[in-house]
Amino acid sequence: MAPSDTTHRAAAALRAAHDDPLLHARDWAARGRPVVGYVGADTPVELITAAGALPVRLTGRPGRDTRRARAYLDGAVDPHTVNLLAGLLAPEGPALDLLVLTHDCDASVQLFHTLRELRRIRAEELPPFHFADLLHLPGEATRRYNLRGLRRLADQLGAWRGAALTPAELEEAVAAHNTARAARRELRGRRAAELSGADALRWYTAGTVMPPGLYARTLTEALSAPGTPPPGRPLLLSGSAHDTAAVYDTLEAGGWRVVGDDHDSGDSADQPPVTEPTLEGLAEHYTREVRPATARTARERAGAAAAGVKEGRAEAFLCYCRRHDDAHRWDFPAQRAAAPVPSALLHDQPYGEIDTTGLDALSDRPATEVAS
Amino acid sequence: MTGRQRLAAAGAALSHQREWFAGTRAEAERGRPLALVNADAPQEIFRAMDVPYVVNQWWASIISAKRMSGRYLEALRGRGLPDDIEQYSALPLAEALAPRADDAPWGGLPRPSLVLAECTGDSMRRMFGLWESELGVPFLPLESAVAENVPTEWWTLMRHDWESAVGPARIDLLEQELRALVPRLEELTGAAYDPDRLAEVMALSNEQAEWNRRTRDLLARAPRCPVPVNDVIPAVMIPQWHRGTRWATSAAENLYREVSALVEKDHAVVEDERRRLMWIGRGLWFDMNFYRSFEESHGAVFVWSMYLALAADAYARYGEDPLRALAARFCAFRDQMYTPPWSVEWYVKEAKEHRVDGVVHLISPDSRSSWFTTHALEAAGVPVLEIRADNADGRSLDPSALHRQVADWIRALP
């Protein structure tokens, strides 16, 4: 079945949302509705939606002037997060009614601490923000702690909009995000055979900046006709998360095709549905099912590498680490051992870029390590 | 009077530590369970179970002081693991993964029966997980939680009103984790947990903290600095790792009495004390003599390191329930030294109370919020020299260049 105009339009809409991450936020705000930015792969977006706001995951912009932000976020902090702070500090930054941050990785925590201190010493103008400290060890203590944190965030969102969140609003929000999850599951299942890696990432990313129901409909429409992926040697990508397709575009222009990825913005966005539309249900979901890369063990990531290679028929495995987002390097030996294909580790990579010289090693040799 | 003789408390602590480690090592080799525990994790639980433990960062400091860090870190690299991330915490793992050799520090760390660490940052859980996956040593992780809001002057609240300083959510979390941890520890070690024993351990450790507070206050008030910081560090930190024992409490008391006597006698590290300096950051383990190398040439003495100050302010927790008090001791421990506003306001308070002329601020690659620390000190009128290096990895800086840099900065102080 050939793609219809509707399918093309849906794909274009997803691409537009990726290319202009505030597109839908502006539209939402123009209709007088609040926009809540968020930082963190494990943000409980259902609560934001239930509060009547549009949850928009903040994205960086390669090339942005980050000098002022880097001064505050000193030390070994992921340049992606520094870029986010630079966006928040810029006069032309996103017009947010509220910002929510989570503990998905250390850089997000550092960003929160930096914003909190900048606010305390009154060094910068900032939007109001809340921190949701969702944690991910498997114990019951963690689930209880997360439930408490979700209750607190729900109360904060209720106070912010002037009315408590109702069970009906939460149920409706959970249903909307579950439709988005179902569409993403379909995307995950078909990406390797039907899409370039860059388009798959764009389509995932669109889901973090569009209203969930609209995203589900658009993605479903875009997937309604089988696609034909561009040629390229299949590659499984791990390591740092990507909020733009820049690195994917470079890889694929160089003869690769990213058939799968285990970072927090890629295939990990494929989550099971929230089964109980309550705070207890969200606590269970965000403790056990939404686990950022930092919360997964080396063994789990090695297992994912082996499965990803098999599912995507990948011929090579790449662990890409941005400078200061290098904790993934602890997992690489286990991933390398588990993935039955040539493997490479690139670390110290700049945000939004990749030094592809190290990829030559993926031709035959089993593994290598390259730092720019 | 001035002099370079070592503090008796430092010498006694160092002797005790060697003796203790030799005994612990021998017992471990005979099969007694041994735990390796991160510095910011609740070691008292092991004390209450009579399970010996080695503190990960203390052992890293020994490796570094013996200048073995480079060799061990190469062993990590040889396995494809990073040798340039969190080296301080990674050194004991690196040693365990390196080929055994006769020149291991103090005979080498015996293979622990378990490792315990809080999941701080992105690396800690992965790094400690390698003990389990590579060496078969069970890893028991604890969460590292973050509070949204905290009162600023934690040091006025922590001893008695820690519930409001830390907040109940984080305390509940760690308390529940500890309750779940105890049966697992009992299973792994064969030892029994005794809540009454924990109460004794907490009482002793609180007493130790009080002696440390007296010593810190004494040093802050002394007209001239009576003791070198590189003596104070071992005199405080070695007993710190034995927290909850009568020996450690006595050692803290002995340090206080010795310092007190020196102040009485108007003893000074530098007769003509012209500059009082503060060292913010971890100890420069591979060159502890650095701290004394500006005394004769510049009349400059380091009067402060975080080790005594933390021992004075950061550990004491009084309360009816010892397990909850223990949770309160550790669930926000790192925030006290690394997270603003707690860290920065505390450093400013300490700088003022110690009347320092300048701060040397060591910024390790994993340091947190260092801009705010420097900014707050400078806003308070305290000059700051920032140094970027890893404290445990001697490869990361040139000692002579560092010395020149600090010497030039001291000369330029107003």
C-alpha cells in the first residue's frame, strides 16, 4: 500500500514537532492554556496533563551560546543539560508557565540545584519550578517514597492552577498518554524495517512536545502505510540520550542506519501502559516501568544490547557518550561481551555532534574505544 | 613556641589504624565477613552487628598515598572500564581487579563479603555493581534522594531537629531501606543485628562528634593556628571511620585535650602567622606535605579542612529511635558539603569563624555547584583560588606547578 497524502502529512507533522519543539507549546499558549516544561525522562506527564497543561520536554539546541550556563553548571555536567540551562536563561527562551524537573540522571539533579540556588540568590529570572524526586531501586521503600513525591507534585500542580486535580482528570490524562504509549510501541516494532534511525528518533521526540492524543493519532497515521528505510549498515546505538536527530543524521549520512537505541529518548520511550489511573498506579509505573538508563544495571543493558542486535539485525554496536555523560562507559564491557557484532565506544563527544573517525573500527574488529 | 613535631593524636590514630587493619585483614583471611562501605553510607549498622568494615574512600586514600592509583586505574582501563571517572571511589575496585602483587598497600584489601553504597550520581551504582558482576561480591545499593526545599542553616538544626532540617520523606526512605537491609546483612554475614547495640553506637558517635565540635571551635577561636591541618585530618578521620567505638570517642577527646593544651601554651604552627588559609575540597592524598609548604616561605597556614568541620557539624544526631537517627545522619549527608544552599552557607560561616584570609578551592571533576561556593565566599569578601584536579589521582596535576600557583596567589592576597 502506497503512503497516502494523509500519511505524508502526518510524517511531516511529526518532523515539524521535532524541528520546532515549541511549535505546539506556542499554539497551546495562544489558546490561553498553560504550558509546563519538563526535564527528565521519567517525568510523570499524566499529572501535568491532568492539570490542564501541555507537558513539553525541554530540548537543547546545538550551537547555542552556553557560556553563562556553563559558569553556573560548572564541573562534569552533561553539555546537553548545560544547553537546557542556557535556553532557560536566554531572553528568547521558552515561555513556560511552570517547569518540572526529575531525578532521571545526575545532570538533571545538578540543573535543579543550580536553578534553586540561582533563585535563592536572585541571580537570574526564572520560571517557577518543582522537583519530583522519583527514584528507581526495586525496593518497596523506593515505591513508597515515589508515591509520596507524586502526591506532593499533584498537590503542587493543584495549587499552581488553583484547583486540586480530580480522579476523573487523572483518569483522562492516563488514558491519553496510554494511547501515545500504544502508538510508540508500534513505532518501536516497525522502525528497524521501515524507517531511518533519524526519523524514528524524530517521531519519538515529537511525542514529548505534542499533546498526547494528537501525537497518538498523528503517529498512528504516519505508520499506517509500510515505509521503506534508506540503505545503510544496521547499527544499534547506546549511551547518551539524544533530543535532536543531529547525531543520527551524521551517522546515516556516513552509511549507517540506526535500527535501535536503548537511550532515554529512543526505544526506551516504549513503555507498557499505566494500568491503574491513580497516584498509586503512577507510583508503580514510574518506579518499575519507567527506568532511565542510569537506573538500569550493566547486566540489563547488556541484555538489551543482545536483544536489540537480534531484533534489528544490527551488524554493529555503538556506545556514544557525550563529554561528562560518561557513566555509560561502566556498562560498555558488558554490552560489548553480549552483543555478537563489532562494537565501539565513542566518548567525550560534544553535544549534537559525533566524531565518526572512530567508527572505522566497526568494520571488522570486535571492539574499540575512541575519545575525541 | 613553634615546631614540626606530629600531634600525638595523629600518631596514635595512624598507629591504631595500621594495627586495626592488620588484624582485620588477618581475620578476613581466616574467613570472617568483611564489608566495604562507602564513606557516606550508614556504617553504624555494621558496628551494631559487630561486622568489620573498611571505608571505600579511606582505602582509596591509602592507595593514593602509596602512589599506587595510576597502576590500579590502568587495570580498569585494561578491562575497557573508565579510569577517569570518579577515580576516588573507584580505586578499591581497581585494586581488586588488578593482578595481585606483593607491593599492595598494607598487604592489600581482602576480598570483601559485601559492598554497600548509596547511588549518588550516575556512576556509583554502576561502579559498585561491578563488584558483584566481576568479582561475585554482593552489592547492596541505597537510594540517594534529593529534597526540593531545605532550611539554609542546617548546622543549627541537625543535632536535635533533624526532622525539620532534612525532612521526613528522605528519612523515612532510608529508615525503611535500613529495615529491609538488616535481614539481608544477617544472611550474608551470619551476624545478628541488635537495636540496643545500635543505640550505644549512636550515643558514642554523638559523643565523638561533640568532642570534634569542641576542637573545631577551639581552633576557630585560637589566636594562631596551633596544629597543622595534615595532622588534624588523620587525627579526626581515622577515628571517624571507627565511629561508635570507645576508642574513637576517646581519640576525639584526646585530640581536643591535646589541642587545648597547645592553645594554652600559645603554640603556633607558624610563629609569624601572616595568612590563614582554608582548603575546600577533598584532601590532596598524594601530597599531604603540600599543606605545610607555605609556612616558612609565606607565613601561611591552612587552618581549615572540611574533615574536622564535618566531624563537628555533620554527624551528631540525637533521638529516641537510633535507626531513624542513623537514617537522618546519612540520607542528606553529601548535601552538607556539596549542595547549595547548605554547602555554600556553611563554608562562608566556617571561613568567617576561622578568620581566613583566603580559600583554596579544589574542584574535582565530580565536584558539585562549585561556582556557587566560590561566588558566596567572594561575595563575603574572602578571596578564592580554584584548582581543578582529582584529589586521588596523582596523574591529574603537577605538584610543583600547583605549589607555584598557590604561592603566587598567597603573595597577591590583600
